[in-house]
Amino acid sequence: MTSPLIDNSDVPLVLIAGTLCNARLWQPLIAQLNVSAVICLTLSSDASAEVSSRRLLHILPPRFLLAGFSLGAIVALQIAADAPERLAGLALLSVNPLADRPENAVVRRAAVRTAREQGHGEWLAATLWHQYVAPCSLSNRKLQDLLCLMAQETDPDTFARQTEMAISRRDNRDALGLLTCPVLILNGEFDPICTLAHHRLVADSFPDATWLTLSSSGHFFVLEAADKAAVPVKEWIKESLNASK
């Protein structure tokens, strides 16, 4: 039985994907949310979260629900810092809120060069797949193929800009204290990239946030466990819309 449509036409749901991702990331989740207005954004034009935030705030509606995944969550935090009054709700999925360590820059830029040489899909399968999902999902070839497809669809210049965005990111946890809207924090149980400790830092910065760790899933729980993720996301949407009335 299909659940009733959630009318959020006045407050659209804005979804910001992460590194080497595009709108494919969100399709299983969107299919279960049953909302009337969704905007999927891919980070492809900007080399810093600050620039991306300014550009997006210029084109987005006056008020919106905002969810970001991984690098997209970093941009979402920047948007929250720049324009907290524009947010009807904020969801941070697989987030590391800290500024990047300076020594990571060399490694990150070298990875961009290697991925360009090998092809993004092959490079991801060889280097990142085991960090992206829970152990129980490592044999999921369909999921691996989808992640590799998104990576392959990301051109090398875009990956380079996304990498510079990760390198230059700021710690915007203080911005959470300015928010009055509902905040949702979601992470996977098995995520070595954005760890439980990272999400605890965010939760400590906004004690009223709803924070859930999804079992048997990893960094890409949005694809790996879309059914599990959809439940709290839908509740967050309803709470945010009610609070906006």
C-alpha cells in the first residue's frame, strides 16, 4: 500500500550528493519518501564549500529542507552557517564536520591523478569499495557496480574540484547552535571514513538533534540500506514541515 503523498511544494527537499556521486545516489531513498518536491544537486562546479554555498543559496528557493551526504553534508553545514534562516530542516548523512588535516592534501591530490589514469570506476573498486560498505555488503556486486558507475560518470576535473573542496573545508559546528529547525544525523555502523566519533561531535554541537546509527551498513547506507534510512528521514521531513507552519 502506497503511503500518502507528502506535500512539500512550498518547502522542497534539497539533496546534495558526495564525492564521485550524482543523483543516482538518492533514487532508492526518494522512491520511499513519497514527497512532492525534490531537488538533487551534484557538486561539480566549485572548489570550496564556501563558494558552493554562495552559488546554491543564490539559486535555491527562499526556504527548503536540506540533506547532504558525505562531502554534500560538508556543504550543507556551510549553508547552515551562511543562511540558517533559510533552512526548514537539516539532515547530515555520513558526515565528518572537522577541517581536513593538512597532511591529507598530498594524498588526496595523488589519488585524483591515479584515478584519472586508471579510470574512476576501476580505481574506486580497487581502493575504496572496502571502505564504503559494511562487511555483509562486500559481495553485493549490484551495489558495487552502481558506485563505480557514478564514479565513472564523474569527469576528472569535477573529481579534482571535489577533492579541493574536501581539503579546504572548515569546521562549521558552531553554526548548528544558530539553528532552530529540526536536525537529523544518520550514520552507518561500519564507516571508517565518517566515524561514530565524527557524528558524536555533530550531535554534541546540537543536543536536540535526532541521531541514529544504522546497523549492518556502512558509509553508503543511503544506497546500502535505503529502507532503513527512509524511516527517520521521512519522520524528519514531517517534523520539519510541521515546525514550519
